[in-house]
Amino acid sequence: MTDINKETQDQESHGHQEHHEIHHEHKAKEFKSNKYLLVRYGKMNGLGYFRHKLPGIPYDVTHLIVNTERGMELGEIIKTTLNHKKGTVSLNAEQIDEYCNATGENYPIYRQGRVLRVATAQDIHDQHHLDLDARNEMKFCQQLVNENNLDMKLVDAEHLFGGERIIFYFLSEGRVDFRDLVKQLASQYQTRIEMRQVGARDEAKLVADFETCGRECCCKTFLKVLAPVNMRMAKLQKATLDPAKISGRCGRLKCCLRYEDEVYTVFNKRLPKRNSTVKIEDGYGTVLEGKVITQMVTLRRPNGMILTVPVDDILEKNYKPTPEEQQQAMEDENERHEKFRRREEKRQAAERHAAEKQAAREQAVKRRNHHDAVETKQESQGDQRDEKSSKAEVEKPEETKKRRRRRRKPRNRNNEDQGQQGQGSAGQQEKPKEQSGEGQQKEQGEKDDRKPRRRRRPNNRNRNNRDGGDKGSGSENKPEGPIES
């Protein structure tokens, strides 16, 4: 039974494969027999093959009136002729299909449309007016959304060339009941209304312009399938993890992170894992880092040496060293530590010697500065003495005499008191001689210049001794009054 089931399954699969091949060949023959043009149409930049029966299309024609699943629209011809360094190259339908299949299985390319006619200048002018009317229609729709309190954000509006349909694109986190809104819009514009919910990436595809790289957004120019992008791709490509730098116009991760993800994934599989042991030609080592683009691996040898080798030089991944190799690695490690210790001691000794030399140099500089300061001070003092002596020589002799006169010696108080007592015993003191008027004025000036000093009173003990001496001498003659001179 099992063999019979297997045979029947093989026959069914073989028949299905033959049917698929026949269908593909029939489709290719039909495609070759008819004439097709590659046309871009709509706000979402749809792409499709459109069958035509035009006898000849002028070279300067860029727009066509085409019939799509939505109705009659204005489309733009995509040139299949490219300028190459070897000359002009024309792409056929098979090459375009190959490109679409390489981009993805779900690449949206429309094949059921047909070309109605070549667009004229009036058709392009009418489409421009329809685009202006779409702005007013969007404003009116926004008013109705606010009146009905609908949780939705209008993004853009599109009015088809034939007038059969108006499409409103909106953003919303959940489902929205917009049946009343559609009825109000249909009664206002008397045409078919279509409400299409889009995501954040589709919003950028409709309204975005330029990205941080300086080019127009990829989703607006050539991307048709917006595949998901995750943080793993950014980490694998060593991109910055700052959300502000790796996020696009839509607020999601940039689509360009996916362009090289397949290449990075293939190259990354060739690299050994970090902290794993690998074997090379002259030993083994531990993986520290792997570089995806250059395919280089940084290793740490058992003796501590850091080595960078290509991936092709790695003989074995996840290598387990033998006991002999481990013992040799331990000896090499000990030798490396001993060399490091000696080198560290030499370095510290050199640092100490340099510090001592620096301290001695600073001390010598301090002594030299102190010696210079002392010499400068002595020179300044000698200059001051020389200035004073020169000033003294220049002064007038009269002023020097006055200064000498003012410098009087201090009096001897004891001699002065004895002289006064002797004069008192002899009689009345002699009156000073009369002096001339000029001499009296000079003496008066000198007295005024001198600071007055307090006269000391005579010592009573000396007076008593002096009186007793007089009595002992036997003299009885005492002065009874002042002696007239």
C-alpha cells in the first residue's frame, strides 16, 4: 500500500509540474506574440505590463491613458533602454521578469491592463486640475471626520483620471466604521468613494520627499514591497543603535538596512564565534573579534600575543587543544608574566630616576633664583646709599648747619642740678647778657624747634645729705636772702 501511495503521489506531482510548465510556456508565447509596455501609474506608483495595439509610439511620448483594475488612469512609460559604458542596452521582458522575481515572490506587477491611447497635453492638464481638486476633497473629508468623531487620520486623496472613483488614504490603529462618512461623501461628489487604510510605511510612500542621505525616499521611487526590518540587521552591519539615526521618515527602521542583510548574513556565517578556540598553522588561539566585511579574525595566542588572520587561514573551528599543548601554553604564559614583571620593574626604576633628576633640577633652579634675588636687593640698597650721598653734596652749607644745630646732645641732669644748687648757695643767679635782636630771634626759633622736655625735680635725699654736710663742716653763715650782684 505504501508503494502504491508513493507512486500515485509521484504521478500527481509530476502531472502538476508538467501542467505548470505548459502554463508558463503558454504565458510566455502569449507575452511574446503581443506588444506590451511597462507603465507606472497611481499615487502608490503601481507597476504593470499593459498590452497595446498602437502602430508606433513616438520617442518623445512619456504618458499614456491606460485601463487598470481601478478604472481609466494616466500612466507614465518606463523606458527599458539604458545607457551603458559599452553602448545602449535594451532590456527585454524576460530580463524584467528576472529582476522582479529576484526582488521577491510577491512583487506587485500588473499584467491585465491595456493601453487606450497616447496622452495629449490636454489630458496632462486635466490630471493636474484633478490633483488640485483632490486637496479640496481631502479638506471636506477632514471636516466630516471631525463632525463624526472618527479615530482616523487622513493622509492623502487621489482622484482618478476618468472620474469613476475618489480614493482616500487614512491611518488608524484599529478598525473604523466609516459607512456614514462614505454616504456623505458619495452624496457630495456623486461618484464612487473608496477608503483605504494604510500603515506608517505607506504614509511615507505617499507624502515623504527626501531622506537623511540626501536622496529621495526609496519607498517613493522604486520599492514596491516594504518588507519588515528588525534590529538584528542593524547590529549585524555594525550600524549605530541610535533610533534617531537609523529610523526613516515613517518612524520605523530604514528600509536600506535590508539591502545588504543577505550578504552580511552569508559572510557572518563564515566567521567563528567570539570566545571560541580555533586552530591555525602555528598553534591555536581564542577569538576576540570578527570583521564581516574584511573577513578578518582577531585572535589571542596562549602567550598573550594579539594576532589578526584571514578566515581562510583558520584550519579548524571550535578546536580543543591537547594536554601537551595546554602545558606548553602554561609555560609560555608564565614566561610572559616574568618578562612583564621585569619590564615593569625597569619602567618603575626609570620613573624614579627621572623624578629624582627633576627634583634636583627644581632645587637648583630655586637656589639660583634666591641668589639672584639677594644680589638684586644688595644692588638696590647700594644705589640708594649713592643717591643719598650725592644729594648731601648738592645741598647748601647753610641748610647743613641748621641740621647740625638741631642735633643737640642730651643734657646731664645731675650736673645741671648741682650747678643750680651751687648758684643758690652763692647767691642769686647771674642774669644772662643782653643779646642783639637777631641773636634773640635765632635762639627763640631754636627753642620752638626743640621739643619741650619736663624738668626733673631735685632729689630730696641728696638735698638732705648736702645740708648735713654743711652742718658737719661747722659753717654757721647761712644766706639770709638773695645776694645782690
